[in-house]
Amino acid sequence: MTHHHDGDPSLSHGAHLSYGSRHEHGAHHVTGGADTDEASDPAQFWDGVYQEKEKRWSGNPNAQLIAEATELAPGTALDLGCGEGADAIWLAQHGWTVTAVDVSAVALERAAVHGTEAGTSNISWQQRDLALWRPEEQFDLVSSHFLHSPMFSWRDALSSAAGAVAEHGTLLVVGHHPAGLAPWNAHKDMQDKFFTPEDAVDALTAGPGRWRINVADSRERLVTGPEGQQAAVVDSVLRATRTSAD
Ligand SMILES: C[S@@+](CC[C@H](N)C(=O)[O-])C[C@H]1O[C@@H](n2cnc3c(N)ncnc32)[C@H](O)[C@@H]1O
């Protein structure tokens, strides 16, 4: 998908941002008019993004979640930036007790409806700003997919995710590779918004905790663009096990 937004306070006015996910076939343009002040509020910004479209994402779980989490023994999971809930629902359906967090109430309302429709009862949907919130408990799995946001750097997102992983637990962080953005992504110049798997490993190992790196991969994936065009994009995938708390 493609989000266009004109009011990002971290950019010169009139700059456009684009945040994609696996659901590029749902691509569209957010032209809506949050001004600079509104854009500094992540809840308002992301509610606006969701309200632009009745359904923002495909409803399918992310490919890298399925690839990496299928073999894990289920326990407690935290999904950060859960959006409309497909990953949290997949985890719940695979035996996990899930806490799913997003800053957007609009996304969470949709997620909760999807969760009910899917018959899941083991998901707690919570509205939190991850730039501010730190969970009180730690989780067997912390999963974060495409948590790219104008108000929240990927480094802060990764460090917040890492801090929530229990000892012997798993961290799974997936984002867009800066060299593998969709051709219709208008913001390829904004390389600092995206990360390579090596960037993610460096950021993780520079922070607290000890980690075993299980996967640090660049994975190509085919997506469909706003005009129905096909393209290959690259996901940066980091899966790591926390071997000790400090
Ligand atoms: C590109 S979407 C990805 C959604 C979902 N993980 C997926 O892969 O479909 C990014 C999500 O992160 C959420 N988000 C952005 N900044 C956030 C923050 N500071 N705290 C919590 N959620 C945030 C947005 O509301 C949005 O749902």
C-alpha cells in the first residue's frame, strides 16, 4: 500500500511519505488534510490513514510471520502495530495468547471485529502509543511487521520490541528493505525510514539483553501495486532469541 501524507512534522512541508506493507494491492493515496499539528499526534495520523479506506489491508497474515512463527511453541505473544489484526488472529489461531497493540483506535475496532468473526477469544486488543508505552510483562514472542511511521523511528520501535521479550523468548521484526521498495513508492530517498537486516542486528546487539540471531535475511516477495502492476519488494527479516535478560 502507499500512504501519502502532507503534514509530517518531521519533514519539510509538502513532503510525501509512503509506508508500504505486504498488501500493496490495497495501495491508494492518502491525500487527506491533516495539518502539521494534527500530524504530530500518531493516533490522529493513523486513524486518518485507516479512515481513508474501509479496509486498509488484505486480511491475510504476513508471509514472514508464517515463515518464522509456525515452528515456535506457542505461549504469550505481543504484536506491535497490529493494524487490522490479521497477524494477531493468525497467532491466536495457532495457540498463542496474544496482546495486540496499535495506536489507532480505528484499526483496533476493525481488528476486534475480525477477531470475533474468526472465533478467537485469546487476543487482548490494546490502544497504546509505542513511543511512550512500555509493557509491564514480557512475552515469549514479540512480533512487529512494517512498523514504519513518520513519528516513530524503526530504531525506537525495535528497541521497544526487544525490551518486551522474555528470557528465552523470540523477537521477530520485519520491515521494508531500503533497497527493495516498490517502484511506486515515492519515498525511496528516505532511506533512514527503512532498514536492512544488518542494520536491525546492529541495533539489537547494541542494546540491552543478549541475543542469538536466528535469522537476518533479505527476502524478496511479489506484490501488486495501485494500478494492478506487479513488482518484487524485499523484506528485512530479523528473528532472534533472547538468551539472557541482561
Ligand atoms: C504499515 S502499518 C502495519 C500494520 C500491520 N503490522 C501489518 O503488517 O499489516 C503500521 C501500523 O503501526 C501502527 N503504529 C504506528 N505508529 C505507532 C505507535 N507509535 N504506536 C502504536 N502503533 C503505531 C499504525 O497505526 C499501523 O497500524
